[in-house]
Amino acid sequence: MTLAAAGYYAPHKIRMNVLAPSLVRTPMSARAQSNPDIVDFMKQKQPLKGDLIEAAEVARVACFLLSDESFPVTGEVVRVDAGWAVTG
């Protein structure tokens, strides 16, 4: 869907990308944050962080995608997962 939207809007100079964060420290994840088993699991599943990702860390990636520096990037799903996808 991202590629289709990116292809449709590219002639209008509109970029389309998706952020795909893993477990982020927010009020919505409070229950997971208070569970020691989940916190231990995050140390393995998010090895770059060894913990839950902070909302500000996801926001920095979003700001990059919104900046002129990322102008050639479109149709991408950007994982903001601290290594989750590569841990198997």
C-alpha cells in the first residue's frame, strides 16, 4: 500500500513513507513496562537499545523523513525497532 501510494503521489512531489516502531515507552505501553518478563524480553529483542524505545527516538526518525535531507526517500517502511527485526 505504501508503494502504491508513493507511486501515485510522486508525480505531485509528495513522498509517502511509513514508520514501523516496535515497543515504545508511552502511556499505552505502561502495562508492558511494569512486567519484568517483557522488560527482560526487550533486552534481547531490541539489542541496540536493550530496553523500550523512547518516543523521542521515534520522533527523530520522523523529523528526518519530514526534512529536505530525505527528499529522495519514498515508498519505504522504516523500521524503528532497535534491532527487533534482525533478532529472529
